Amino acid sequence: MFRKLKISVFIVLVLLATALAYAQDKAPRYIFMFIGDGMGVAQRQIAELQLNSKPGVAATHQATRLKMNSLKILGMNTTYDSTSIVPDSASTATSLASGYKTLSGVIGLKEDKATKVSLISEHLKKNGLSIGIISDVKIVHATPAAFYSHIDSRNKYDEIASQLINSDFDLFVGGGGDQHFNPLKRKDGQDLYAEAKTKGFAVATSRDQFLSLKNGTKVLANLPGDVNSEALPYVMDRTQGDLNLDEIVSKSIDLLSANPKGFFMVVEGGKIDWACHANDTGAAIVNMLDLDKAIGVALAFKEKNPDTLIIVTGDHECGGLGLSMGNTYRVNPELFFSQKISHEIVDERVKSLSEKKELTHEAVFKLAEEFGLISLSEAEKTAIVNSIADEQLADKNRIKTLYGGYRPVSMVFKRLFNTRANLYWTSYSHTGIPVMLTAEGMGAEKFAGYIDNTDVCKILSRVTRAGMKW
């Protein structure tokens, strides 16, 4: 009797172990990949410090974590491409999407600029999942395009737009980019909006149109853009008519959840990179927090849907952000609470003042105060006066050398703010610094460790049983 009981217990334990192993090996139904463009460790750190600060009060701890920094699995990935240790977004996003290295500027092709590589998104679509690609910059930009396009140059935006509407994916949401779909703005006069509708897309070009879409609808949304119609405005420049990333992700979950087989959603915080290129720390911080709120939406979804995987990484680091400089042991990101507008708005104001011949010292000092530079010192005023004079420079090479190609006045505003906060930027471009990866959910533990960006795709393929081969 006792022997039979032991055998029965043993069989039950074996069955439980088998069931547990099967459950652990099961593919996630819902996959989120969040990509902070240009987002390195320093960017994650300064945003978290801001989260633990108050206006006028510096952070003394990091008790409150960013959502992205609270995920249970931690890794790092290298970002070099076939051109350089310092890569671009096209090649690094291609590595994340395909598991292959390629040249800077190339999307979805090998180094020969001709051979297509398979994309994780394409394989998951064949397996029955719905695919959503989201960005706060225009949807034909390099990082989002790497998950649906194959082209030899990231700058061929009109051609990338054509590939987008000919894809069989389910949802595209970007900020700006109307010029690549609108027949009045495209060089070839094609009406890609009309063509998209014939292919089953519902086209949305406003907040209300997007939010009113019915679940299960195939979507192409080009939301109203910034001053250049290239992206959503920076968070600090947005108005009530603009959507934040968490709102976009929340609505997109509803739209894609009509598919019982699940979805793969790629979400890019692209304007983090743009702020880092411009060394606009305040804009980088608020856009980091915008991305983090969107990650919070995914985590809330995971609570109700345990068969979910969330991955957060960067495609590369941008700007070489350093937290403290000289011999002073401090950094004060809380100062950026007072920054009210981004460099993009400053540039527009300077341009307007110049055209009206009203670019006076007093007008620019007032603009500096509106930017957030309160109580200018005499040394700061002198730096601003010199930048006003440099606005008249016709030598573009000199402007690039002195100001990274950005407008002198706005760049000096940013430098003064950064100096006050005791931080610095080493570059106006990308760097070769590895980026942090965090993950949580079904299969997340496989992403731990120091890996390459191509490994991210390879691991994701195994975890999701996408069936990719190399």
C-alpha cells in the first residue's frame, strides 16, 4: 500500500514538473518591444533622478524607480554595426528586427544593400499575430521602418511609405510625416492615403480620428506633428490636441487585442534621440518619462494577461551624456523643472525675431527667461550676446564646428542650463556605448547578460517560436 502511494506521488510530481516545464516553454501571446532611440544608461539614470526630485530639491535617493528600470530581468547589449563601432538607427534597428548586422543607413538588407533579411515582425505575422508599429516621430523614420521595410537608404522616405502601405501589418502610428503620403506633397504625386484605404487601412490624421477607431481596424495614423511636421512635439511643447505615448499605446492595445492569437507591438521613443543630438537635457528627460508611462501601460496589461513579454532597450546611445563635470560631485536635474519650452520652439522664435529684425539683446534675454534660464549672470548674458552675433554667420562649417549645426542662441541656452546642472554632453551624434536592456514576463530571463543587439532578435525568435533561421 505504502509502495503504491509512493509511486502515485512520484507520478504526480513528474506530471507537475512536466506541466511546469511546458508552461515555462510556452510562447508569449502578447509581446511589447520598447525602443528608446538614443537611450543609454545615463539617460535612464537622469530621468530616474528627476523622478525622485522636486522643483528646487535635488534627489538624494532613487527609491522611486522608472517603470523600465523596475523590470525584473537586466541585460546590456552592444550596438556596433558593419560600418562603425558608432552606429546609426537604421542599422541598429535592423539588427534588433532581423538578427543581422548591416551598414549604417541601410534598412532590412544585408551589407550588399540588395539581399533582404527576414524580420521578426514578418515571421510573427505569418504565425497569426497582429503587428503594430508605433513611434513619436514619423512612422517612415529609420527605427520603426526597420520592422517593416527593406531599402538601401533610410532617407528614401517616400519609398518607405509605399512599402508601409503594401505591408500586411495591422497598425502604424507616427507623429508628423504627412508629406510622405499626401499627393500634394509627394514628388511623384501619389495619393498613398487613398491607396492605403483600398488596402483596408483606416486613415487617421488627428487625435479624435485615431481615438474613435473601432477595435480590430487596420490602422495608418499620421498624428499632427511638431513645427517641422517630422514628429510629435516634445512633451513640454505639446498642447491638449496632442497625444502622449501612453495614450497611443493604450488605444493601440485595444485595436490589436481583437486578435485572439495576440500581437507584437514595437514602440519607439524616437524624440529622445533628437533631444540628445541637440543636447537638450530638459526635453530628453520629459520624453524619457513619456516613454516610461507607456511602459507602465504595458505592465498594467501584463497584470491581466500573464502570457505577455515586455522588452525595453535602446538602439544606441546618443550625445555621450555625462552626469557631473570638473571637480564637483553633484548633478542637479531638478533644475530642468523650470524649462518650459524645447530648443525647437526657441529656434522658431529666433527665426521670427531675425526676420522681423527684432533680434535684440533684450528680446533674447526675455526668450531665455521663457526657456527657463532665470536670473542670468553677467557671464551668461555675455555668452548669449555672443550667440546672437553668431546667428549672422554665413559660414555653415563654422556653425557646425561651434554649435553642432544647431542655431547658436538655442545651443547656448542649453549649454548654460547644462552647466548649471553640472552635466555635459560629449557629442552631437551617436556614441559606441552599450545600452541597457530590461525585460519582464514570459521568456524574459533569456535576455539577461551582456549580449549583442543581434542576439535580442535571435532570443526573441526562440522565445516566441517565430521560426527565424540564420
